[in-house]
Amino acid sequence: MPTTATKKAATPAKKKPVAASSIELQPNPFAFEVFDLILKQRTKPKKIEVIQKYRHDSIIALWLWNYTSLQSALPPGDVPYAGLEELNVGNDTLSVTVGKQVKSTEPVDAYGSNSRTTIRNEFQNFYNFIRGGNDGLSSIRRETMFINLVQGLHPREAEILILTKDKKLTDKYPIPFELIREALPDVVWDR
């Protein structure tokens, strides 16, 4: 009896379902989590949905500082500070140290290894760093307050604040202002 090979019908390759980007974050998310989630959305309506869902005064304050005519009362550029542990290692500025922490692959807890606060908790103090907000502060005091604030934040939140003070938030998070304005029509963006 001759044996014949039977061909099994080729089954078409199954397409993997494209997972929709979930728009669920933990309660009280970090600003960087919200910005990352906005950027992950593929469509304008989804981006608007995320902006509206995670609307918080702290995030609006960052966008106001970055996109409007508000001017920083802090000097532009890197934050000129290094903690004692960094002074011996490489004498980096705080901006460089934050950048290293952001890029670090070392595991950190949910709030960052040195974090004591968040932008969400501290945004009400931003007026100290804006021209016309608290002009009675000396430059030294204002800069010291900013350094202390940045040191207490998660490294990625610190990076956001440093970028925002120089109106460079879109360098890292290219979220168009027109999209934000459309998502939040009730916000007065400029005087």
C-alpha cells in the first residue's frame, strides 16, 4: 500500500489584536504619567479624553507656565546645585543629576528613591517662581526654594519642572498647545 503524504491546509496567520492604550492610571498620578499617557494615544479624541480625565490644577499650572506669557523669575538654564554626595562624584548641576536619575535603570520605589513630595502637592507654591507672583523674595531665597522643591520630587517630575521654568516642556513632551486649549476650553490661557 503506497503511502501518500497528506497536506494539511495552511491556516492563515492570526493577527494579534492591537491593544488599545489603556487610559487608566492610579489615583493621583504623577505629571509625567499623565504626559506619557497623552503621548501614547494615537487619536486626537483619545488624547483629549486623557487630558480631560486627568485634569488637575497642577498640570494646568505647568501648561500655563510653559505655554503662556508667564515669565520665570528663575535664571534660565541648568539648576546650579549639587548635593554633597554629587560634589565628590562629578560636581554636576542639579539638572544633570536629575537627568542621570531619569535615565538610570536602577529600580526605585513608586515615588522615587528620594521623593518626599509631588508636583501635585507643590504646585500652589509655583507663584514664588513666576515674575509678579512673589516679587518680595530675594533671588537667593527664590533659587534656594526651587532647589529644595526639585530635590524633593521624583526625578521625572523634577525634570518636568526644570523644563517648564525655561518653557521647554515640549522638548520632552510634544503636546501641542492647540490640543490642550481644545480639551480645556474653560481655562483662561492668557490675560
